Amino acid sequence: MQSKRYAIIVAGGAGIRMGFDIPKQFIELAGKPILMRTIEVFDGLLNGPEIIIVLPETQIEYWHQLCHKHSFDVKHRLAKGGAERFYSVLNGLSLIDTDNATVAIHDGVRPFVNQSVIEECFETAYEKGSAIPVIQPVESVRLVESSGTVAFPRSKVMLVQTPQVFQYRLIKEAYAQPYNPNFTDDASVVEAMGGRVFTVTGNVENIKITTQTDLVFASALLKSR
Amino acid sequence: MQSKRYAIIVAGGAGIRMGFDIPKQFIELAGKPILMRTIEVFDGLLNGPEIIIVLPETQIEYWHQLCHKHSFDVKHRLAKGGAERFYSVLNGLSLIDTDNATVAIHDGVRPFVNQSVIEECFETAYEKGSAIPVIQPVESVRLVESSGTVAFPRSKVMLVQTPQVFQYRLIKEAYAQPYNPNFTDDASVVEAMGGRVFTVTGNVENIKITTQTDLVFASALLKSR
């Protein structure tokens, strides 16, 4: 192995948007919490990463109960979530104990990422420094301008998924910057300090489960497999 | 009624991309072809439009058989599809017999558009000349540039759905232009001659069913209702 692999899986959702009593990462899909399904995708890689889960402090006890209830035995460490996603990732990064590492940062509520996409992101990031999965929108695209909206070529737009994967030295340096509300994802943090971000082709099923409609789609995807 | 309403529903798919034997608009969802479900949404409006269906000439006989089989009795006229979507819409427009009209142009494989969205598009287009439904992407966005891709504010990007609704005089004039491969949707045809395009908020369930994954989502959406 050329560099140690880590996966920081960020599960910060409070679940309020979905109108559920429990945070969305704990909602069960076919009897198993979404977050466990996400972890298992990474754990199932041939060259699997060391797994770090970032959870709000208030949810950690509940997570332990869930692991016990589901006999979930995938080895992982826990980091505490912060007030912003930025701080959550920072806490996850603090658990990495070697500079010679490649780090995937992934949304806990994206259990449908293909393992081949994760593998390609790890390999590309190892070679080039960074790799994020993107897909093209199916819809026509318009840009918002002061006068209204105007048509824009769909082929020039990419929608960004996770995992966003980086050489540890690069992402550590990026996250040494002060927090900025313009940081929308890890790639934007890296770019803010002048780093380059490379893309790989994602898989369309890799949806982020954040609404009731997403949950309907997620259940259907699982059944169709 | 202030102006006559029309809906041109374009169903040109050959179904090849989905790997099915039949065109995607004829695939059954819970026992009923997608195209019939789409038509019924428009027909169910309080102030329902006159309906024009655009179909490839080779599919018209099959469509008649399907209507018979499903006892489908929503009144509609048929126009022949063209080699490009542009020509299909043009053929649909040719069946409109009054200038005082508002015309919705809709994808035959979008059966999940909300009636309230259609109504708002009709009303806005009647007032302002045009209206198309748009939604914001859930994902972070990047733009493709010559040097690679670069982060772009998600809030400045809109994904375009249908129906795209126009005052008939405006859309007729727009479609008098010669065909241009840059015409990606009806709004772009209107803009190419300097027309303004207004937006309304679409509904996220209004997916265009073009892949097997979309079909999985569509079946699930239908069951969840």
C-alpha cells in the first residue's frame, strides 16, 4: 500500500428537515440505519480505509446503542461534530496520525456511492492530490443574473457528490485556513488556498438523502439491487 | 377564460437508452403507460388545456392500440414527431388554431409535475409572456473551464423542468426561426430571438424518466402517494 487510506464519514444531520424524530443518518433502510450502510460500502473495499465517523456529541450514546442493537462490528473511530460542517471535518482530520495518507471525506447519508467510484477517487487523489466525483445534470441549466435568468450550456455544469478525496498534506493545509461561509464542500476549502481539484465520473444513484422524497428513492434503489 | 389553453406533450423517445423493447413513454407504471399518466395530470386541471400529443409516426398505431386496451378516453389530438425535438414541437404548434392562446410544452415522460406548478406557469405566461419551472440543485456546483473545473455558487444555478409555457404569439414567432443545435429547450428557442423567459418554482418530484434508475424512482414515487 502506497499511502494509508482514511475515510471520514460526516453525519451531522439533526433530521429536522425530514420531519423525523431521529436524525436522518439513523433512519433505517430495510432494517439498517443509513449510516451503517454507508460505512459498509467503504469497509467492503478491497483496500479498505480506516474509518472515522463524525457525529454530534449528543448522538454518540445513541450510536453506541444502535451498533449494539444491530450487532454492527465494522471497526471505526468517532470524532465529535462541530457547529459547521467545516469544524466537523476538522475534528475528523485531527484523528489522522500519519502524513503519508489519502483521505476520503464522505456524507454519512450517501449510502449508494459505487465502490468503483470510491476506488477511482482514492487512486486519482493519490496521483494528483485531489479527486471528487461529479455528474452532469439531466436538466437544462440556467444561471441567475441580476436581470433574471439566462440559458447556460448543460455540458459546462457539473454537480458535485462525495467522497471528496485528498492527499492528507493538502487537506490538512486547506483546513488550517479560518472558516469561511463560502466553504460549501471540501473541494472549495482546498481551492480557497489555491489547490487544484480533479474530478472523476460519479454514479447517479449516489444521492444525498435529505428529504422524504429522497427516502422514497433510497428505499426503491435498495429494493432494486 | 382569458385565452385558450393548450398543452403540447412531446413523446419522442425510442426507448433505446433504457434497454427496453418499447419506447419509454409507453412503459407502464402501476399498470398504466407513463404517457397516459402525464396526460391525465393536464386533463385534471380545473381550467384544463386542449391536449396535443406529439408521437413518432411509427408509434401512432401502437398508441391507438394502447388507448383501446386501457380504455383511455381523455380527448386529445395527435401530431407527428420530427427528427429533432424542435421539429416535433413545431408540428404540435401547427395544430393550434387561435392566436389568443397560452401554450404549455411538456415532456411526455414527466408524469409527476404538480398541477399547482402547471397552473402557476399558465398564469405567469398569460401575464408575462413566458414561464418555466426551475429548481435549485441539491449538490454543490462546478463549472467546466478550459483549465479544469471551478466551484460556482449553487444559489446561482437553476435546473429547468417542463412544462415551458408561452403566449402563443411569442412561441410561434420563436419557432419560425431556423433550427439550431443550440436549442436545448423551448426557453432557449424564445431567448434566441430576444424573448424574455420567466421562472416559477418547480416541484422536485417532477423527474424526467429516461433511465432504469429513474424508473425505479418513478415506481416508488407513485406508491408513496
